[in-house]
Amino acid sequence: MDSVKINTVTGSISPEDLGVTLVHEHMLFGFPGWEGDQTVAPFDRKSIVNNGVSTLKPLKTFGLKSVIDATPSDTGRNVEALKEISEKSEVNIICSTGYYHESEGACAYWKFRASLGDVSGEIYELFLKEISDGIMGTGIKAGVIKVGSSKGRITDYENLMFTAAAMAHKESGVPIITHTQDGTMGPEQAKLLVGMGVDPKRIQIGHMSDNVDLEYHKATMRHGVFTAWDRMGLQGLAGCPMDEERYAAIAELVKQGYVKQLLISHDSVITWLGRPLNIPSAAFPLIANWHPGHLFKNIIPALKQGGVSDEQIKTIIEDNPRRLFTGE
Ligand SMILES: [Zn+2]
């Protein structure tokens, strides 16, 4: 464990310096295609940085020390903006290499190359270079690998990304974090990665909070992986369960002995790239708590009310994120 170093956007840190960690957030995010709308909605680094700093800095009083930014390369990742946010907020940010799932990612380039021959080695080379040398000449190194799957299936394109991610993990030891769609494929993702030789203790299966069926969770955790309740606050929309149901499910899983496999975050987007979202005003009350402070202000008190102890909360928000990186 002593030898493990974690890549952050400002340099490497020791696992003991990670502290309380939000394991899946986005300082900035844009669906592929946003770039073409910049005549109307140009990239504004200054407001991106200001928004990020004003969001993260106040959370230090609650003990927040680190954030994993789960934005892969095809959805607006900008590691220099992340670095500036980290320096000004004094919160560690760990950035991602990897690609988003097929239907919402930018898959044309690799799908075209893949039509001419196997490119898993090329993608592996890219992931590894972003981890060991840095991203696009910045010297800023990725600390996690992000991949994802579609609703109800892992497509050929996504399988290619999982394969390259597994290869890069085995070479670098860097954890793999995932996107699942609409509460599906958690067990299948875990099985696929573990079957390719990935250490299950270094896998974070994401968006598990989109499904509150405990059997689905247990079928995923059976593979030894972490499961991330990482869309807290994003409730009642797009098929997402309500937080009240999630609190009860988390408390029940803790009661049944799964505390060492649980993680919590929000998948919040601090700045959307492109034009502002047209969110119907009726949805505002539902997502009023969809922000990184929700954990400290509402989730922890609700879990305590549900019988989760302070020690168990520390396990979930501090020890488990560290163990994801160390494999301890
Ligand atoms: Zn996300």
C-alpha cells in the first residue's frame, strides 16, 4: 500500500491524503456535439473555474478532501480547467482517461478504425499514455479509467473499451470506474472486467443508485467490486428512484454486511458545456439537492436516522474510496 501513488490533476498524492472523497462528479460536461454550438454558447473557462471553486471550496468545512471527475475524453474533459479548480479550491481532483458509452459518447472515430482491424491495442496505448505520461501534452495524468455500457447490453464498441481498460488497469494498477444505463448491466460489467483479470477491489460499478432492487446490487457485489450510489439527488426523473428509497436500500445493505463495498456520490454537473439546459420548472423541486453538498447536508443525516453508524459512514465516504486505489 505504501508504494501506491494516486494521480491528481496537480500531481501525485499518497492514499492517506485522499480523505473524504466524492467518487463520481463532473466539474464540466458536454454531450458530443456541444463543440459545434460554440458560436452561440462558447467555452467559458473563467466561469467554469469560478463555478467549480465556489462549489467545492465551501464543502471543505464538511471535511471534503478529494473528488473524482468522471468525465471521459469525449464529453468535454478539460484537465487544465480541472487543475485550476483544484488549485483554487484546495480540493484534490482525480481526472479520467476513457470513453463514454456508445449511444451518448463520440464513437465514430474508433468504430471506423475498428472496421479495419482490431484496435484494442491502440486504445490501451492511449489510456496508458494518459495515465503514465499525461493528457494531451499537459503533463496532467489520469488517475482512473472510465468506461460505460448501454441499457440492457454491452455493445461491441463498449466491449472494446472494457477490453482496453482492463489491459491498461493490469499494467498501471489504476482503478476502473463505470457508467451503467438505467439500472442495468451492473453484474455483467463486473463479471466481464473480473473475467479479464481486473482486480475486483479496483472496480467501481457506477450509477447503481438508478436501481433499488437489492438482488441486483448483491448480484453485482458478489464479484467483489465496489458499487457506487453515485446519482444521489438526481431523483424521480428519467426513471431514477427517489432518494428516500435509496436511503432505505443503502441502510439495508449496510445492515446485511455490505458496508465495505458501498460508495456514495452525485454525478452532478457543475457547468454544462453548450447552452443551458431547458429543465421543466416542474422538475426543479425534484433535483433541488442534485449537488455535491447533498451528501453532507442530507444523505449522512438520513442514513444515520436509518441506523447507519458514524464509523460505517466513514467507511463509505473515506475508507472505501482509498481502498479503491490501494486494493487493501
Ligand atoms: Zn457521470
